[in-house]
Amino acid sequence: MVGVKRWWTAFRNIAILFSFLVNIVLIIVLLVVMSIIFQIKNGIADPLVGGLYSSFVGLNNARIISEVQVNDTIQVNDMIQVNDTIVVSDSVPVQLQIPLRQSTNVVLTSPVNLNANAEFTLPGGGGNIRGSVAITLPAGLVLPVALDLTVPVDSSLPINLNVPVSLDVPVNLDVPVNLRVPVDIDLTKTQLNDVALSLRAVIEPYARLLSNLPGDWSSAWDMFVQALNGRPPNLMADNPFIQQPWPGYETGLGATPTPIPTADPGALLPPMESVQSTALPSITPTPTLTIPTLAPTATPPNP
């Protein structure tokens, strides 16, 4: 009986020592595994999952902002309605033969002497007497005359007219175009928005889980204490990274250089309120449009 008790005591001591050694080994292994897990989380899982989630959010909020240089030739084939008034100021040469037939009164400007042969008949059968008569017509005497002549006209006739013009002018020409066209495309209004939202929804649960898991011994101890106190952490709760996963853009117009995002809450950037945003610069197009001079020849219809 004493031998059995002695054997049992030895076995118990060996079992206690063995259990103690096993527990120490397990604790050491657990500590090593936890250290490896922390390294994997911080070095692989967080950058991979957090980077994917952040990139999908950035893709969903991205815009394509650029300028496109357009060099082309536009074919213009149209009909232009021209309504205007043309001022005509010119002189027209006039060469005419004007027949003049009419009766009028003329006024003598100086005395006119008239000498004519005359025959006088004496009264009572006294016979005829031939002789000459000299008469002087005084100046200012009004004489009725009949005109029948052709008047030549060789002169210039001045013309000053306002001519209304209403024409359909055909236009057919090549217009060279040289433009800098601003481009601003919101990807949320394209089909890429559906793809980005779908990928974001797939990655978001893993990003939430990893961003809420502890990444070092201090965070792990706090989580352990909370669990012991009956307040286990919600691993799917919101955190600063989930609320603001994409800190900004480094390329393009209005870019704000930022570090690469991570899912580790301890390495997060400040919230959106403290992130300095840079407004997009206004893009003023500077088009250069060269149109050749159009000189159509329009002939108004005869009235």
C-alpha cells in the first residue's frame, strides 16, 4: 500500500511537471504564433485587403479630368439667308439723243434787226409798190416759237441708293478647327460605378474585420480585458478607416499627394475633416478657330 502511494505521488509530480512544461511550451508557441499573426496582419493582410478596399472606394469616387487637343477639319455645307441693305454710291455714264418737239415762249435778250422785202398795195386801185422793210425787235420781247430738234446728251449720272437684298447664299467650305477641349467625367455616372460598388461590397467585410482586429500586444490585451468584462468588441463595427478609406489622389489635376492607405487603425490618416483638400482648378478652353474669308457672289433676281 505504501508502494502504491509512493508510486502515485511520483506519477502525480511527474504529471504536474509535464503539464507545467507543456503549458509553458504552449504559451511560448501561442506567443510566437500571435507574433507571427500580428506580422502577417500588419505586413500582408492589412495592406492587401485594406489597399484593395481603399482602391475600390477611390475608383468609385474618381473623376477623369484632362484636356483633349482637337485638330480637325469640319465640312460646312449650308444655305445662309442674307437680309441686308446695300448702299450704292456710283456714277453712270449717259449718252442719249433726246428728240425735243414742243411749243414755248422765248425772250429776246438783245435787239434783233430784221430786213425783209415787202410789197405794198395802194388803196383805191393805186397799184403795188415793191420795197424793203427794216424792223428792230427790242430786247425783252416775248416770242412764241415751236421747237422740233434732237438734243444730244453725253454726261455722267450720279447714283446714291439704298438697295434691299434678300438672298439665299450657298456655303460649301472646309473649316480648320484647333481646340483644347476640357474633359471632366464623373465615374459614378458611368458603368464603372456598378463594378466598383460590387467589388467594394465583396471586400468590405474582410476590411472591417481586419481593421478591427488587434495589430499588437497592447491592442490584443485591451480586447482580452473587454471580453473578460462582458463587453466583447464588435469586429464589424465602423472605424476611421472604414469611414474614410481613400485619403486622396496623387495624380491628375487637383491631386493631393497622400501616403498609401492601410487597414490598420493605428496607422490611419486623420479623418476627412482634417485632410486638406485641394480644389480643382478651373479649366478655361482656349479655342483657336480659323475660318477662311467667304466671298459669295450674289446676283439679285430681276424685278
